[in-house]
Amino acid sequence: MRSWSAPNIPRLPGDSVPLRLYDTATKEIRPTDPGPTARLYVCGITPYDATHLGHANTYLAFDLVGRVWRDMGRQVHYTQNATDVDDPLLERADKTGQDWRELAEREIELFRSDMEALRVIPPRDYVGVTEVVGEVAELVRRLGPSTYTLEGDIYFDRADAPKFGEVSGYSEAQMLALSAERGGDPARPGKRDPLDWLLWRAERPGEPAWDTVLGRGRPGWHVECTAIALATLGAGFDVAGGGSDLIFPHHECGASEGHAATGEWPFARFYSHAGMVGLDGEKMSKSKGNLVFVSRLREQADPMAVRLVLLAHHYREDWEYTPGQLAAAEARLARWRAAVAGDSGPDPEPLLAAVRERLADDLDAPGALRAIDAWAEEALAGRGDRPAGLVRDLVDALLGVEL
Ligand code: 5CA
Ligand code: ZN
């Protein structure tokens, strides 16, 4: 699928700082240490509604990962999927009398323009599930010994997943509750274990289906990401990312699928998760309808201010949006722009070192913002006589904010 256009990324002088990142599976912060080409997979949208601030928060977190890796001189192979066929999308299309394909296409197009406006670096591979149904079916077939069939549907047999539970570290009771809450079917009669998960859904009347090696049907949710990550990045890739609502069951199940298919564990070297953005005391979600759309915010304010709203929170934090945060970000953006426009301030090199250090420390963007605030305050007070070009470049290259 077409990705979106890339922002310009200035080159920075001096030494980069290697990225250390929190890994959900091992519960520790450690160096990412990628090869010459760092490999990143981030779970994409289910395109049945517009991009909200929660989505943007997740994609911005992994945008920072890519920016720090690039600063480290690495190439970045970034893959993202779009879940362009799945129950919630089909239900929404049904309810609103739209064609599900048109709905998906329209929302993906809006997502692209939101990402461009926020200057998010595009994935090299942007893959819709409908483009790779045949490959997903092949993978499900390869998983054969670990699967069983129930009324034509194919399930992963959890008894054949020795590492199941190691990504999330959740208890059995937590896993059961989350499975029911997040698209699983723990209560379906005939399953060997309530936590066995659907890999392949046989055709139902009125639902889309494809002709594949498994017969007519469509992919289950988790296996689509496993198949796309395997096909584009290969097992043992550097980071699998998404919001923390994907820790279980999505990334847990995907990790066991990858393990069964390749024998490699861990399937991703880091499982990295962004916090949930809420509104009025609840997680922002399409199903709850309590959404703050990026497209709406960028009608009200400079997209760079929207970006600064997100960067003001550590990516792992759960937080709630309030309009005051947008006003504060606009004020910050104006201060930074005024400071840089004056083209005279303190030595930018210590600032570059500080921003690099903050971001390398598990993406401490709020810390990076405070360092830039301090520089801007000095510059606006007339202290220092060094040109500000490097400040403009570092804010752009490392934080994606164009001043
Ligand atoms: N298509 C699947 C992933 S394969 C999916 O979860 N789609 S989504 O549209 O529901 O979410 C897209 C991304 O945004 C996911 O990484 C999800 O974890 C993240 N996300 C969803 N809601 C929020 C929220 N309220 N706060 C932060 N991140 C969120
Ligand atoms: Zn996914």
C-alpha cells in the first residue's frame, strides 16, 4: 500500500547516544543495539474511524525510536500494517451502510494526512491485511501442528505455546479477562482452552472471504501482524511496538506464533508499549466514542503544537487530554520559534548533548523539552551570542518539530 511522504531530517554533528528502551517482556530498560539496519514493526490502525490522539501518541513514540536510531547512523526498516478487514470495521460499515473497503480506504487516507501533518516518518512497508491474505493463510498452514479446527475455524492450541505468558507476564485470570475484553472468545464452546486464539475464520454468509490454501475465509487478528513482520523484517527483529492495550492478547499471541513458525525466541527483541491516552476518565477508543481527532486539532492549532502536546508526556505514561495542554503547547512553540528567530543564544552543543541523552534514556521526551525550554529562556533573555541554526536542526531531527 502507498505510505505517506517523508519529512526532511537534518543531519546532526557530533556523537549520538545509543538508545536504551524499556522491554515489556523482560521488564527492564536496556540498550537496543540494532545492526546496520534497525528493524521496527508497529501495529497500525483498524481504519473504521479517524485518527485520535491516542493513536498519534503511539505512532509518535515509535517515530522517536526511528529518529534516535537514524541519529546513531542506522538505516531503519520500518513496517506498519493496517487492519483493513476485521470485525469492528465490518460492523461499522454495516451499521452505517457503507462499503467496508471504501470506509477503510477513506480512513487510511485521512490517517496518512494526519501522520504527514505531524511529521511522522513513514514506514518503508505499509501493508494492508487484504493485500497479504494468501501469505497469512500460508503461515497458518505452517503452524498446522500447533492448531486445531473448530467448525471450520482454525485455532492456535495454547498447549503448544511453551512461552505463552512471557511477553505480558499477566496471570491466568488477567489473561482471561483481557481476552474477553479485547476481541477474544474465551467462552466459545468446543475450544480446548479458553485462551486458544483464532487464526483463521472460515467464510460466513455476507462476510468478505478469500480463496486460499485453507479454503475460503479471512485471517484472525494476531496472525496478520506475525505474517507481515516475518515477510518484511524476519524473526528476531528489533522492536515490536504498539499501545499498551496490545500487550495482551495481541503481542502475546503474535510472539507465540512467531516462535512456533521459526523456532526463534524472542520473536521481537523488544516489546515496547506506549501508554493509553484518555478523555474524561476513560481510555480514548473508537468503540467508546470519546475521541479527540487529530484532524480536528490541526484545524484549531499548528500541527507542531499538537506534536508538542504528545511529546510533553513520557510515552509510557497513561494520561488524559485537556484543551489546556494544547494552549500550553502553542505557547511553548511560540517561545521556541521566537528564540530561534532571534538567532542568538547560548552554545547549542551542550543542548544537543542533553537532548540526545534524554531521548536515549527510554525516550524521555519531556526531559528533552525542558532542556530546550531552558535554552530558549536564556536566548530570549538576551544571554549568549551563538547562532541558533543547530537548535533548529536538532529540534527538527530528534523531536520532529519544525520551528
Ligand atoms: N489494528 C490493530 C493493531 S494490529 C489496532 O489496535 N488498531 S487500533 O486502531 O485500535 O489502534 C492503533 C494503535 O493505536 C495501536 O497501536 C493501539 O495500541 C494504539 N491505541 C489505540 N487506542 C489508544 C489510546 N487511547 N491511547 C494510546 N494508544 C492507543
Ligand atoms: Zn498488530
